[in-house]
Amino acid sequence: MTPSVPEQTSSRPFHYPDPKSALSCGKVSLERLAREYGTPLYVYSADQIAERFALFDAALAGRDHLICYAVKANSALAILKLLAGLGAGFDIVSGGELERVIRAAPEARAQVVFSGVGKTSVEIDLALATGIFEFNVESEAELELLAARARKAGKRARFSLRVNPDVFAETHPYISTGLREHKFGIDIRLAAEIYRRAAKNRWLEAHGVSVHIGSQIRSAEPFGAALQRVSKLVGQLRREGIALRAIDAGGGLGIDYHGDSFDAAAKVREYAQALDAALGDFDGRLLIEPGRFLVAQAGALVARVLFQKKNGKKTFVVTDAAMNDLIRPALYQAHHEILPVRPRAGRPRVVDVVGPVCETGDFFARDRKLRPVEAGDLVALLDAGAYGMAQSSNYNTRARAAEVLVEGGRARLIRRRETMEDLLAAEIP
Ligand SMILES: *Cc1c(COP(=O)(O)O)cnc(C)c1O
């Protein structure tokens, strides 16, 4: 499948075909999907994921590049398979994510980069045996461990150092990672010395350098600034005879969770230009690791309204989805637009939309102007394709939601709803 590259893309695949119809994903009614698969239900548009991938691919066409989808954003096997089919590599942060890639897209195993500050020997061994593209190493201690495991396996380990460029990126403090005080990466001022030492170790192959400054970053400028510092380091090492062949610019490009006029195509062009300018005459391979930008807007969480209740001046809309299904509002004060699947006449009201979990933090929206809904209605929480299902849990002994992928006019169940058996299977009473 090679989707054409649209000049301008609509920000979301969810729309009302006409004022009397239910909200749809492409041509598929969410009402129908809820009837068939129940709620809470994650619905994703494969077409939009492919379209977003094509935007990056086209914007980077002038350079040797590899788009490594950040698996943690949404690790559904069907989505990994879809992206591998488009030519994606993968950015993983655990051995478990590597197992997913191996199962969903074994042909992509040589296009995997392994990030993360706390890799274990077992995970490193698995990645060495798999033959991944490279390890993004985040500390000297990890590099030592990597060399030791490589020696044991009798395989040279290709690595890049994840440097910390000390660049400030405006985003939520929990998802900002590029400052010296964060746990991620190696101080860029110390990196050259580590490469020099590693060059003497026959079990290590200094292959690249990587950087990832955070998530949900809306402006291209900090990406350019970070990559400029990385480029300088690469140039300095080249003059010393250490030729790095890959620069990994990380992920982090943000979307607009509020409006519906977000121009994804323009955003990607601006981002790619910032990277390109910073790379200058570097002629190796450029890697990027987008997660959220590829999948967030492709997904919605569909929930049913259970009750409405009033406490004092407040009106609460209680849904059958909760923070265990989508924790972003509780964790990052994140905003998700909420639409009634079948709109009713009447004026919007100011409500809190909450779930049944026993936590005051279990809310999707506070003091939100919402079109009128009644018990039994369906609502859709938009932009839930990234860090939604991936961060879900069984808190309150709630089974995790089912997931559906819509491709063209067809919907396909890609994960069935969990059963109580699934939840209790590992326990020993
Ligand atoms: C989380 C993460 C990403 C993806 O970030 P997005 O904001 O989802 O694009 C990429 N690379 C690394 C190392 C990460 O930790």
C-alpha cells in the first residue's frame, strides 16, 4: 500500500457524514461498531496512520532515512504490521516491545532501534540475537554491559549514544526529556570521549548518535536546535577519524488536541526542514522515531453514558470508560475533545465527564461544554490513538477495552475485550 501524499490533511478521520448520521470512522459508523463489539472500544483508522506515515516519508525523501515508529505509543500487533508494510522501522524501549515487533513484522527486525535508560542483560541478549539495527545507549554503564554481552554472544554490537543536548522544549514537564537534569541520555559534552574509548573495544561498533528531547512538542525549532548540536558532535568526531553513519533525531512531534483545523502536512514539512537544515552536509542515514504524530489522531475511545448525576452545582456524565482505559487526562492534565456519537438537539451544557473508578482523578473532562447527552448515548473521546490503550491497566479489576481497526470501508477486531479469565490467569490464590 502506498498512499498518496495529500497537500493538506484533515486532522481526524472521525466525522458526521451528514447532520442526521452517527459519528463515523471513515465510512464505518461508530454506533454499529459499539453494537458489534461493545464499549469501551478503541477505534483506529488505518488510512490515517498510513497517510501520516506517507507525510514523513515524502518530507524526508531527499535523504537516506528510516522512520522508526515508537512502539510504546500504540503497540497493537495489527498497527505494527500495518506500519511495517509501509516500510517503517521501530523504536522499542523493552524486550517485550521487541517480541511484539518479531511477531507482527519479523521482516522488520533489522530496522529496530532499542532505546531506554534501563536495559537488562536479558533484553540486550534478545536484541543481539535478533540482529536489530542499533542500540541507543543511554549511559556509560550501559555501554559496558552492552560490550560484555556482545562479547559473550560473539557478536559486535552496533550502538549510538543517546546524547542529551540540553535543549528546552515547551511541553508538559512529565514528557520533556532533553535537559541535563533529566534521567535520559548522556551529557553531550561527555559523548566524544566515550566514542573515543569505545573505538578501542572490538565488541562495539560506534554507528550513530541519537537524541530525543521530549513528546508533544508543537514547534519545529527545538528539534532543529538539538540536531544542530548533534551535527556539531558528528563533525568533530569525523575529523578525528570516527565516522558515524546514522543520526537519530528521536520522536516528539506534537499534534493539536484542541482544534480540528490542524494541518499535519504543513507541520511535517516544517519539522523536516528544521532537521534538514541542522544536518547540513551529513550524508549518512537520518532516523526519526515518531509515535504520537502517527497514531494519536487516528484513534478514538468510544464509551457509553451510564448515568448523569448532579452534585451541588455540578453535572457529571458517568461513562463506562475510565482512567484505566485512558489515563492521559489524569496523568498529564491532557485535553481530549469529546463528541456525542449521535448528536441530540439542544444547547451545550457544562459538565464533568468521569469514569466509574474510585479516584477523584478519574475524569476525562472538567467543566467542559458538551452537546447534550443522555444515559445510554455513546460518546467518542478523540485523539486517543497514542498513549491510550498502551497505558491502560486493569485497575479496579476492569477488563481492558477491545480494539478495532478500520481500513477503507471495513472494520476488523484487532484485540478482543479481555475476560475475567484473562485478568485472573496469573494469580495464585
Ligand atoms: C516516547 C519516545 C518516542 C516517541 O515520542 P512521541 O512523542 O510519541 O513521538 C521516540 N523516541 C523515544 C526514545 C521515546 O522515548
